[in-house]
Amino acid sequence: MAKQVELIMPKMGESIAEATILKWLKKEGEKIEVDEAVLEIATDKVDSEVPAPIGGTLFKMLFKEGDVVPVGKAIALISMADGAENASLPPSAPINGQSNKPVTEEKPPVPAAVNANIPQPQPELSQLEGSRFYSPLVLNIARNEGISMQTLETLQGTGKDGRVTKKDILAYVENRGAEPVLSVAQMQEIQKPEPQVLATSVKSQGAGAGQQYNIDVPVYQGDEIIEMDRMRKLIADHMVMSTHVSPHVTSFVEADVTNIVKWRDAVKNDFEKREGEKITFTPIFIEAVVKAIKDFPMINVSVAGTQIIKRKNINIGMAAALPSGNLIVPVIKNADQKSLLGITREVNDFAKRARANQLKPDEIQGATFTITNVGSFGNLMGTPIISQPQVAILAVGAIKKKPVVMETQYGDIIAIRHMMFLSLSYDHRVVDGMLGGSFLRKIADYMEAFEADRKY
């Protein structure tokens, strides 16, 4: 008798109890290789693929796209390939970190030809949450043709639920640079003289919870309607919630980071050759923040009702840009226990894996303080929104050369220095102006006191 093995919803992190099935990459009756991706899943943290633990055939899907499945529950049955019982994992071995039970097949499988005639239930459009996914083939073509993710996001797909197919991207490559051709439906839409009206609603959480705001948004001729992807929806909800929970106050200081700039310029080539890592400004900024948190530990807190939770660990979140344009915040755990080299290694690793969408759920949670680099976009300063349940977030601006008045033992002089604005947004429920301002000034002091002849 043929045997099947349960494909288990994997554990994605300590606090993750369930995940949503976004897309089945294989169909029932289709062959599967060992470690080949079977489906795509999503948590409220990251999206990922679930690989096959054994080679064989996808015998049965136990859930549809859009279904929310608890961690540890079987999501599919895989018929083991001939000889797989000896060649692959034994039935009692854990698969994806969970126990997998072999299932004995008592009835012969329905022939593929019969299955093809049985209508399969299709997920509702709303179940797909507006996310867009691309097959490895489409991504490979885009990479080879120099098509950016931003451009890929604008392509109209003819696949299921508007997904971009190989035919779609090849058609774009062939017609790149030509005038866009509008369909009849698009032409008719453009010719409509009257605006449409879309009703949008935002549900606030935290302070003001339960309130709902309905806003009529007119859509005029030539306007384009773009559905938010799943991550953008999560970010939007989190930002609205944070502004309702925390009364935000922002303080600013300007720091002289000339010593940091000169030190990095002097050591970056030798640093990369010796350590195999590029040294950026971010690890240096994180080091200064950690020192300041030790001086002002009441910045490293969270609020639960009328209770203040003082954090033991100093975990620094660093905002990183994704190819889609969204942001994700990997966390450097116990940053106070790491050297500058150790922080540098983690920063570079997180930045690289964030761009490849390879971060794990546990790596983007647990932050007690966050840094965002608005200077990477050429901005001088910013007023960031706190990431709950933290009580403060630091924005570092662009480093600019400017004339500065400096005091010397021979009198005041004007010198060209590397200057940078720092801005700290903080929760005024528990962080008052004195604490927030003093903490921010202390960060700048540590940056300005950086030793230009320091050994890394």
C-alpha cells in the first residue's frame, strides 16, 4: 500500500501561532522534489515558502488559499515516492520542526483525468489580501533583463488573481519603450466624465479604539487605483494604532560627526580586507545609542496600562528597505553585549537578507528601541512614528559638510565640519522633555567623542 506523509504548518517563531496560506505552488497529483517549495504562507511578520520534506506526489490539499492554519496542523498529504521510505526521512522523524504521521492509503487515488473534470473550489478575491507574488522564472527573467521590482509591480498580470506570468513579462521586454496599448475597457474608463467615489474606513486601535472614520475619496479621470499589498496594510494599521496609543513628541539636536567620518574613511578598506565586512555608519550609531540607553534606562521601557515595564535587554531595531519599497525592522538582540565588529556583522547580514526576503520571524521582533536612517534618502531630519510597544525611536539624517563656529584656546574659528541632525520621537506618557532631550543629547555627545584613532 502506498503511504502518505503529512506536510505540517511549520513553526515560524516563538510568538507565531498561525499562518495564512497565500498560494499553492503545486497542484494535487503533481510531482514534488525533496525541498521543493509546495506553498507560500504568511504571518503578521514575514512571508515564506514551505518546502517538501520528501520527494513524491502532492496527494491532497487539506486547506484552500486564504485559510488560516494553526502551527503544527497538517496542511497537505504527500504520497511518498518509490523507495522514499528508505531514501528520505523515516515516518517518525520530525518535518519542519513538527511530528509527521504516515497515513496509510486505503483507497486507490482517483486518476488525474477524473480529477481534472471535478471543479475545485476557488478562493474569494478578498481572501488573497491583495498580495502579489512572482514565480522564480519571472523573477529570473526580470533580473536578467534589468527590470526593477518597482517596474515589476506596475505590470498588469494575466495569470490567476492578476499575477504576472512568463508571457506577461516577455511581452513587456519585447515592447519596452513603446507607447502603452490600452484595452477597450481601459479606454471606456478614461472616457467616463464623472468621478467615482470610493468609501474608505480606518479602524483605530488603542486610544480611541472602537471609532471608525468613513472618508469619501473622489477618483477622477486618469487616476490610478493601486491596492495596498499585505505588508503595506500591516504597516498602515500599525502606524495608525501607534499615533492613537502614544502622544508623540519630537526633539532635535545637531551632532558633529567629523571624527566618525574621518575614522571610517581611514579604516574602511583595511576593515573590509581584514574582517571581510564593509563598515558603515549604522553600527557606530547603534553603539552610541546603546551607551546612551545605559545612561538613561527609562528610555528602554514599554507601557502596559498604568504599568511601566523596564526592559532588561537592549535590543535595537534597524529599519531596512525592501525591494518592494516597504520597510522591515530586523532586531540586533543584546546589542550592549556585542563589539563594534559584532554589530557590524549583524547589520550587514540583516540588510542583505532583508533585500532577499530571507529574514526569519524571530529576527524582526523583540526590539526595545528602533533607529531609522532618513539620511539614506537624502533627508536632513525626520519625525518618525514610534513602533509599539516601544516608547522612542531615533531618526538619523544625512551627513553634510558645513561651516561651524568652533571654540579653541586661541579664540573662535570657523571650520568645515561633518554635521548631522538627530531626531527623537518619544511617548510623552512616560518620557517627558527632560528625559527625551537629555537622552538625545547624550547620543550626540557619544558620537562627537568618537576617537578618530580608535582601533576596531
